[in-house]
Amino acid sequence: MDANALNQLTPEQRQQVMMKAQQEANQQIMQGMLEKMISTCFNKCTGTSGDRLDNREQGCLAQCQDRYLDVRQQVQEALQKREGDAV
């Protein structure tokens, strides 16, 4: 949406457009974090055990994912607060 079209919207419509854009940006942030978690944890924890994960690799992956999920929760709360502040 260009600036001219945005200026023709009512304040309520503008706010809805901005909220939608913020939600999409937040969703992209969360998706990026998930992709980063998968890549980082896999590269950190897997070795040359063949086509199956051994107990050490499974434990490492679980702990790595837990750390990322804890951070994800904090980021999600911050993004929700940011969305709430925008309203």
C-alpha cells in the first residue's frame, strides 16, 4: 500500500493496516527464530552416529530446544506488549 492510499484511509482503517503489518512482522520474527533453532541445535548436537540419534545427541537437542523455546516465549511476550502499545 502506497502513502497516497494510506492517507485516504480513515484513522481506524490506518490503525488496522498498521496492526496487520505489525502482526506479519512479528510472525516473521518468530518463524526466523524457529528456523534458527532447528539449524543451530542440529549443527551443535548431531554428530556422526549414523541415521539415528544416540542418547547424548537426543539430550543435547532437547536442552538446546528448551533454551530456544524459553527465549521464544520471552520474545513473544515482548512482541505482544509492543502490539498492545501500538493500539
